[in-house]
Amino acid sequence: MTELTPGAARKSLGQHFLFDRERLRRIALAAGPVEGRTVLEVGPGPGGLTRALLEEGAGRVIAVEMDRRFAEGLRSWPEAQEGRLTVHEADARLIDPEALISAAGGQTPALIIANLPYNVATPLLVAWLKAGPWRGSMALMFQKEVAQRICARPDETHYGRLAVLAHASTAPHIAIVVPPGAFRPPPKVDSAVVVFHPLPAEEIYPDIDTLEELTGAAFNQRRKMLRSSLRTLCADAGLDASQLLETAGIDPTRRAETLSQHEFRTLASAWRSTGAKALRQKSPG
């Protein structure tokens, strides 16, 4: 059995390592069998989850690690010499995952399975939610509160921008909760693995960028009525917020937390039909 790569966690990189083999196995399989599949892993650290993926038969693991200590250690593993493990030393926010998978000889759709560094988890998730058919199911570790925000439904406490974006292209659910004591060093909060299975192609909303723009404004002032929370965004595009909402069939006095996925999609489509996005891009500043 390959030994894990030694090295202390670095707070600046948001590192918290998990060594419990049974928990790691459950995470590796949370999104379904990995046997013969290509898996993208971000932030492998000493390689606990990497080892679990390889032991469960992953055809190829592509690990992205920005900490040189661990990147070099993983490259010394026998699986790296055999071609089953490819290690890319980089900031995962700056890579082109599809190109990386292709260059490594991986197959798509690829699974994404990772114990994400907490300080970059949200931007990585949003980028992957926008990904094309190269991205398959995902099993990702977050702080439990973030996981709850991702999976929340309308009128629930945690419902917000992340939930709308996640449900626009996937069906997310919390699969595993991990207490702080399971990690070294232990974080101050519980963690949770969220599994994201892609929606059928016909159910995916094609413009998550627009949803991101609208939900960012709507939930930024979540206690206000939508006609108020969207006022600045609409004014910048030369639009009236109440008129936009009425065009979408939404009462302007409602609050963002009450809108369903379908209603946010309808609002985004109404926003797109006005050409508002193009107007904003052409406006000064």
C-alpha cells in the first residue's frame, strides 16, 4: 500500500486533512462507482482521498495541488509512474479542467471528487456548475453551513444564491456529515459532502451567468422586496425593476427567498430578452 505524503497542514491554504480510511472510501464512492472512471481531484494534500479513489478502481485520477510538497510527493507514487495518477501543480481556480483532462488522456464525463480547501470552495463550485458535458457527477466537501446553503429550498433559512445556481444544472444533496475531530487539524465547524448529479440535458438552465448576476443582486438585500433589491441592477441597464418582474409574472413586492427555481429561471429569461446584459457591458465604467 502506498504511504501518504507527509506534511503539516497550512492554514493559509485552508488545509484540513482526513485520514480515516472508511470515511475516505465513503467519500470516494458517494457519487457512485469510480471503477474505470476519470476523476478530477482538487487539493489532495497528503493523498488520503487519492489513495481511496485508486483503491476503488478509478481508471485515472487527475490531481490538482498548489502545495509543492504534496504535488511532488504524489508524483512519486507508483500509480503516477504507471499513468493512473496525473498530478498538476497549480491553483485550481486558474486551470482549464477540460483541457487538463484531455491532456492527461482522461475520459469524459469526468467525476469531480474532492475535499475542497474551504477558502476556494465556493468559486470552484460555481465554475463547475457552469461546465459543459465534460463534467459528470461531483462529490465535494464543504463547511456544513455552505453545504446547507447549496441544498436549501425556497423559504428555508439557508436558501440563497448558491442554492439557485446549484439547482440550475444539478440535483444536489448532503450525503455525509463529518465532525471536526475527524480532521487534522480539526476545523472549527462540521463539514459535509454534497453530491451533485447532473440534471437531464433538457432540464439544465443554459445561462447560469445570468442567474448568478440576478441572484447576486436579489439576495444581497434579501429582506427587501425584489423591486428594491433589483433596482440598482436594473437601473444600470436602463430598466425598471417592477416592470421586469411583472414581465416575468412575479409580484414585485415578493422577496428573493420566496422564489422557486422555475421563477428565477423565468426572471433570468425575461432579463435576457431585454438585452440588459449587453446594455450593461456597453455602459461606461
